[in-house]
Amino acid sequence: MLATTIIGSGMAMLDGTIVHVPAPGICADLHAFGRRLQWIVDGYLLSWRAWFLVAGSLVPVYGRAGST
């Protein structure tokens, strides 16, 4: 259980860095600097983490195949 929690939080942190790496390209393409870029990053992370919560709530419903 502890290992699963650690892996899940590590994935969330890793996903946060995925958005920060292409940030200069996003700035240039969308002409977004400062607060606008922060809104883009926050929107991405919020939507990803919302999906993470939805997927986590579906696990008990569908679970692993063959488990009783």
C-alpha cells in the first residue's frame, strides 16, 4: 500500500515537470507570458489530477480482472 502511494505521488510530480519543460515553446506559440503561462500550467495539472481522482474512484468498481 505504501509503495503504491509513493509511486502515485511520484507520477503526479513527474507529470508536473512534463508541462514545465516545453514552457518556452508554449510561450512563443501562444504569446503567453507570466500569468497567462501560469494559467496554462495550472489548467493542465488540474485537469490531469481530476482525471487521476476519477480513475482512482473507478478502480473499486471495475477492479482487477479475476479478483473476488
